[in-house]
Amino acid sequence: MPLSRSLSMTSLSGVLPAWEEDELPVEDLLLFEVAWEVTNKVGGIYTVIQSKAKITVDEWGENFYMMGPYFEHNFKTQVEGCDPPNPAIRKAMDALIHNGCQVHFGRWLIEGSPYVILFDIGSAAWNLDRWKGDLWQTCNIGLPYHDREANDSLILGSLIAWFFKELTDNLGDKPNVIGHFHEWQAGPGLILSRSRKIPMATVFTTHATLLGRYLCAGNVDFYNNLDKFDIDKEAGDRQIYHRYCLERAAVHCAHVFTTVSQITAVEAKHMLHRKPDVVTPNGLNVKKFSAMHEFQNLHSTSKARIQEFVRGHFYGHLDFNLDKTLFFFIAGRYEFSNKGADIFLESLSRLNYLLRVHRNDMTVVVFLIMPAKTNNFNVESLKGQAVRKQLWDTAHAVKEKFGKRLYDALLKGQIPDMNTILDRDDFTIMKRAIYATQIIFHPEFLSSTSPLLPMDYEDFVRGCNLGVFPSYYEPWGYTPGECSVMGIPSVTTNLSGFGCFMEEHVSDPAAYGIYIVDRRFRSPEESCNQLTQFMFTFCQQSRRQRIIQRNRTERLSDLLDWRYLGRFYIHARHLALSRAFPEKFKTDPMVPLKTEGFRYPRPYSVPPSPSASIHSTPHHSDVEEDDDEPYDEDEEAERDRLNIKAPFVLVVHSCNASTKDQRFHFSCLNN
């Protein structure tokens, strides 16, 4: 059975081209996706597998299964238990259950409702010493007794390999089995399956190398020294040598090795000594709006709620115009250097200077959304929000009384005396509202139930003007992607998978609201200056220019949709089948593998450089210029669709305007 070079996909919103080739014979295949995060939210991999589930179920139907560890609470709240539809799977599960190992089956209650097979690690822990011996005899990898995560990974992997052995014995030659394993925790299952010569095609995906995370967390000049590290020594010094061995063994045992970005592919080549066969970028489930103005309206609504928070937070110090205020934010794990918080803060200081020197009338309010250990909310922040709410309630109460008195006077045919329409009690109420503050709240953050900022993360992002994510180590980076699908411009770097992906697919990323800081080939000082210039350029835009840019940014959402990016996973499965079962699935190794892609061109209305698209003299953000060129969003979008460039090759390897010193408003919401 010859394998196609690429697969047929439904055309996406008229923007992305279809792949017009034969599909895999999914009715003759079973696909299993293995990850520690199946129904178990730990980190970013959970987002990947959870968001990708629907498109995989749409393609594979009841021949797709996800596998992971069983946790009682997660199963009760996230899974609807049921019986396996496939008798061979039921029989394989029973073989483990009859030997004292608990296995659970059901549908994961997420979009797509995929089947899940979950293995109870505790019920099989009595086999740990024996399975450690098997691992040592098979590949000379020993696991220390004190590393519970590694030991649990071995138990899970042994159960999965056992399951696959029972399953393939029951199935015989048909259907064929594909196993896709994510990250080193799933590695033992792949290693044992291959060492026992279980007839199945295997794919291994690393979302970030173990050693890469550890080295970058130690402030090492990582990317300039990739070829100089003594890998074994570095892993041993950090007491993760056994984990590194599991990861590297899984990489080399897999029929197909993939990673999530080009920058991580470079990292994997040096850290794991194998070039990825396919890059499988991370996507999102994009929900499109029927009209362009809908997401702009959501931005306005969410921005108004953030403005209300700012009014309370800076109560008594609100000496700037909120209509001429931009909201920037950074979000992610509390890794100060890896996430680029250090360069961001330094760039804000320089931006502050530029705004004062150029007498720009824009104020910038910055949010740092980085969850860390806290004791409670900052009392002053709570106090400000309480005062703001009380002032709001008082103003509405007085307004109601004012309106009633005005109405009564007009009914009598009188023009009321504005000096007497508010009595002494009204003024007393307002004075008390100004001076009264006394409150107690419990700490919550970025939640619709928060006493400070009652907004979910998605609504908060929609209300901001710019997301800034100048990460040093970011194998993919969901935060700028989430900004893009919501039409919010963002800053990323060429050391993040997202930034590399955008550089590859978009002719002029900045024109589409994706500013890419060069942190790979420039010094930290140069990168900091570049980030400062990006933010200063953004501050110089008029309100109309920001609206146009948000429209362009939102159009990139098709590029990040799993309906498009799922193609790369399909391609990896094709390749694995051709290597595991060459007599059934054939490819021509002499022909370079190509997949049809696209590259967004520069929008017609954008001049040659991003900075040239704004006026040389800063002007008010809320004032429209009469002599601005005509702009038709639908017409520009159509031009983008008509000017898609040639396919690319998927390589396959073996603050305030016054002269005051305080230009930015920072405040700690937590203690």
C-alpha cells in the first residue's frame, strides 16, 4: 500500500490550501497517544493533547485512544466510565486486571470526548523491583529508589508495554497499531515495547529536552554553547542522568522522532544526538467570529473592566487619562530569566525615558501575571478596589435622586435650581464615600470571582493592548499564540518555537502584530534596545492603527488552528508506518518529502518597515487623522488570500506624557 506524501484536509476559512492526497486507512489502524498529562493537568503538554483531541477524534473516530496514569479524583471529575467498544482492547485490559493490575476505561469529558485507558500505578507498584531489573537488563538504565517520578514512569511504561503485547497478540496482522509517546515520562513504555519487538509503529515527541530546561534555569549561555556541553557530565551534576537516559533511549528507539519547533529541533540535535524527523507545532482550537467587529467589541468590553480595576488600584494617584492609556502584560511560569521578565523590566525603564523625552501623551500600565507563593493580597490594592466600588455605588445612588428631582421639577413646568437640587445629605454621602475604607478579602487572582480583578485570563488578555513575552527558553510558547487568536498583538523572540514558526510562515510578522525580538544572534543589550523600540513604536500608533493591526493579528488565527497544524502529526504517523511496516506502507526515500504550506505576505497597506507605518510625530491615540489613507479590512483580507506565496518544504531528517519622573505604574498585588 503506497503512502501519500501528504493528506487531504478541509480548506480552512478560504485562507489555507488543502492537501489533496489519500488519507490513512484508519479503519485498518488503531492509534494510541500516551502522555502523563492525559486527564492529569501538570503543565503545557496537557493543553497540547487536550486541545488536539477533537481533530484527532474527527479523523480516527473510535480507533483513537489516549493512555495515561489513573488518579481517582481526576477520573471521577473528568471521565465518564464505559466499556471498550473493541473486544481486543477489552481482552488486553482483562489480562492485566486478572494479574492484579487495575485498568480503567472511559471517555474524557473534553471536546471530542476521546476514549481513555488509564493505568493504576499504585495497584502495580509491587512489580517495581522486578521491572527495574528488566529495564537494566534490557538497556542498562538504572533508576534510584528516591526518584518517585522516574519510578512511577517505569511502572506506567511497563503496564503500557504489557498492554500492547496482549493487544497485538489478540489482533494479529490487522489492524496495525501506532503508539505516539509524549515526553520522557512516557518513554519507558516506548523503550520496552521496542525492546520486546512488539509489532507497532512508534512516534516520540519531546516538547522540551530535560537538560535544556535545567541548563537554562541555571542562567547558562545555552544556545551559544550547544556544541560544547559535556552532556553526560551536565546531566550527572544535576542528578538527572537516569531521566536523561530514559529520554535519550526513547528518542533513539522511536521509528519517528518529532519536536514542537525548529529551535527545539536544534536543541534536540545536540542534547539528544538525533535530528527530529518532523516538527509538529502546537496548535489551538480556534473559534472564529462571523464578523470582524465582534472580537473588537470584546476587546472594548474587557478593556473597560481593566480600566475599572486601574481606577481603584491607583485611587488617589490617578493623574493620567485612561482614554490615552495602553495595557501591556507578561504571563507565564515564575522563571524570571527564562520567561524574559528581566529584559522586559529593563526595556520598560528605557521606554519610560523615550516617552518622556518625546513628550508622548500615552501612559503605559503594565501587568505581570506570574503565579508565585503569596500570603495574601496587598492591603492597599484591596482598599483601592473597595473605595472605587463604593464611589461607583454612591454616584449611582445620587444620580437616581438627582434624576427623580429633575423629573419632578420638569413635570411641574419648572427649571430646577442646580444649586439646590442636591441637598446636604447628598454631599454628606459623597464625602463619606471619599474617606471611608475598611475591608477584608481572601486572595484570588485572574478569576471571575476575584475581589480585585474579576476577570478570567481570556477576558483579561482580550482587554489588553500588547502581550510581551521576550523568553530566553521557550520550546513553543502558548501565550503569544493565545494573544494572536484573540486579535491582540504580542512580542515574542526567535528563541521561542512560536517566534520561529511565525518567522517561517509570515513575510512581515510585525505588520501582523507579531514583534520578534532577536535573542539568538544579538547581545542582551541589543535585544533590550530592540524590545524597547518595538514597544515605543507601538505606543506611537493611533487608535485607528491599533484597530487595523488587531484585525491583521486575528487573521493569523487560521495559521495556529489544529485543523491546519494537525497535518504535521498526520505526516509523522505516515512516516512511522512506512518504517515499522515497510511491506504495507511504502515511501520513496529518493524523493524529498514535501507538504503544501503557505506564507502570509506583507499586507498591501503596510509600508516597507513597521516603523514607517506610523507618523513621525507622536499624536493622540484617540484622535483620527483626516488624511489617513482609505482602508477596507475585507478588501485587504482578500488580497492576503490571493497573494499566498509558494509552498514551503517540510524538512525530513534521518507610560504618561508629562515630564514627571514616574512614567509607569507598577504595584504588587500580593504580599
